[in-house]
Amino acid sequence: MKLSEIKNHLATAEAVNFKLPTGVFVPEHFHVTEVGLITKHFIDCGGVERIEKVVNFQLWDANDFEHRLKPQKLMNIIELSEKKLGIGDLEIEVEYQSDTIGKYGLDFNGTDFELVSKQTACLASDACGIPQEKQKIRLGVSQTVSQSSCTPGGGCC
């Protein structure tokens, strides 16, 4: 989800709820402790230089159980971040504490924001030496072979 999309959803939202990929909700007393611009400048395994930028939201649940973040308050935080940091309409990445700091994509189901699991991937699959996935053949299924190509004693087996 891009920053413009979350702003559109917040304009009509009654509450700000984040749901984890497990279906469990982030506790409703969470804080957005950061909205930032993250720039990742790197070289992939194929030697190609790359720059990626995302807007980062960091969610934290504290022990102040009376806290509730309202849609307008999150909108104000986003707008201040856009102004002060020069953030553009970029994809959003959400950090949330699990066993370690988890990074998630963001989606919206019409009511709640959903944290979407992210996966690593090779960005230079044509250059890094990982073989293309081989065609899978079911063992135990007979293959049709012409009689002339393989006969008993013909040396093909």
C-alpha cells in the first residue's frame, strides 16, 4: 500500500486497527512511534547497484492501556512526516515487535489495516547461479514412449 492509499482510508475510517498475518490484532493501545523514510542502497548478488525507498511505520504497544490512536491523529503524524522529511507517495513498510522486529507490507480489508508477511527474494536470478525451477514429473505415472525408440534389449535403458 502506498502512502496516498492509507491517507484515503484514514479519511473515512472510524478506528485504526492493525491485524497481523496470524489474524490476531495488534493491541488497541499501540503507538506509532515512528513514521520515516528508509533508503536502502545496495548491490544485489548479480552486481547491480540498487536503491529502494519506503515509508516506515513503527508500531509499539506500551503499557498505557488507555491509549487509542484515532484516524485523524495518524493522518496528522503522516502529514507532518511528509512535510518535514520530504516523503513522497511510496510503499509503506510496517515494523512490529514479535520474536524480533518484524517487517510487513500493508493492506486494507475495508475495515482494518492488515500487516502482510514479506519474503526475501533474489533480485538477480538470471545472474546469481540459482538454477531455474525444473519441471516436476510425477513418479509412478507411465510415460508414453513409441515402441521403436525403446524395446527390450534395444540399449535405451
